[in-house]
Amino acid sequence: MTLRPFHGHHPRLGPGAWVDPAALVIGDVDIGADSSLWPYTVARGDVNHIRIGTRTNIQDHSVLHVTHDSRFHPGGHALVVGDEVTVGHRVILHGCTVGDRCLIGMGAVVMDGAVLEPEVLLGAGSLVPPGKVLDGGHLWLGNPARRVRALTGEERESILYSAAHYVRLKNRHRDRETAS
């Protein structure tokens, strides 16, 4: 695993958190307990901070970044990802807020200042434009993302299942590394 400090900020991992050896975490990044970052994911907290909650998984080739403070973006945009979130392969999260128990489909892009309220299911390839707020408890699809319908009980359960599955899977990977 590559954890790289930047200007006095060191990445921090909570108990049981795991970062794949082929992932890169730079600067002011907190990764919560039992969360995981998978191969070729980059979390770059160099000009603002990144906070990842507990039991959250960020899958392969995802990019997590932030926006610096400037006259164009007063205060900048940090990146905050809640608890029990599944972020699919090749997702870009940039200076946004993702609530608890969300699932972000493969290849989605969520831009500066956007907010995904808890229990959003964002479809693969969707684009959430800057500043847009996605109501929780719904399926969102498209470019730009639009609300399609309320989530079913089974979809809500599958989001929790995904988070729990990735905790088990990261433990298997971590245990394999420890045994080597």
C-alpha cells in the first residue's frame, strides 16, 4: 500500500481499514474503520481534505480529489463519503458529499459541491453536475443525473449487503497479505 504524506498531512487509517498495495493515498485523507480502497484507486487530499466513513469501499481505478480555496471557490470543496457506501469501478468523486448507504455505479462522475443524500443509488455512467443535490431514497440515472423512482426495499437491502460483502472481501485480501 502506498500512503504518502503531503505538506505535513499524513493519511490515517481506522481500525481494520485496508488499502490495496496498488492504490495511492496522498495527504489529508482519513479512511474509516473496515473501509477499503482497491487496486489503482487514487485518493489525493493535497489541497483540501478527504474523509471516508466506516465500512465503505472504493473500487478499482476510482479517483477521489478535492478543490482548493480560491476566490472562485471560497473555502474550496472537501470530499466526504459516508458510512456503508459502495463506489463502483472507475468512479470520479471530486469535492462532493456522499451520504451514508449510497451505491455509486461504475464510471459515474460526481462533481464539486454536489450532494448525494443518504440511500442514493446512482446508475453507472451517470454525471452529477456541480452543486446538484440528489434526494435520498431514490434511483438516479443519466447525464445529467435525474431522479427516476423511489428505491425498493430490496435495493436498500442490496446496498447494505454490498457494504458488508466488501468488508468480508477486504479481510480475505488483508489476511492473504499478512500470511505472505
